[in-house]
Amino acid sequence: MEFKNGLGEMAIQDVMAKYSEIGEILNRYEIGCVTCKVGICLLKDVVSIHGLSKENEAAIEKEINDYLGQKAQA
């Protein structure tokens, strides 16, 4: 997975601290990282280890990258 701004290489807790809306995107796909107390998994791993279909993985990647693109323009 390729996320803008190197986000895929960041721990999920750091991603959500910086971009809380990404937690909402993950929740829509039943990835419960928002409530995780550890939060050290990398964003790219969080998406891939949940056994989602390739289509859903691609959709998450697109939604997050679209969100980041909108944020950059604001």
C-alpha cells in the first residue's frame, strides 16, 4: 500500500493523532484501531492484516489518500 506523505510507515496512534478523520475511515471498514491501547502498528500493516478483500484495501488506500490530498489543498 502506498499512502501519501509516508503515512504508511507511521504508527497508527501517531496517524490518528495527526489526522483523526483517518480513524473514521478505518471504522467504516470495521478496523477498530481507534480504540486500540497499543497503537504501534504501522498504518500499512493495520490495513493489510485485517483480511480485507483487495477491493476494500484499495478503497481504504484511495479514501485516505483522497483525504490527505484535500487536507493539503486546504
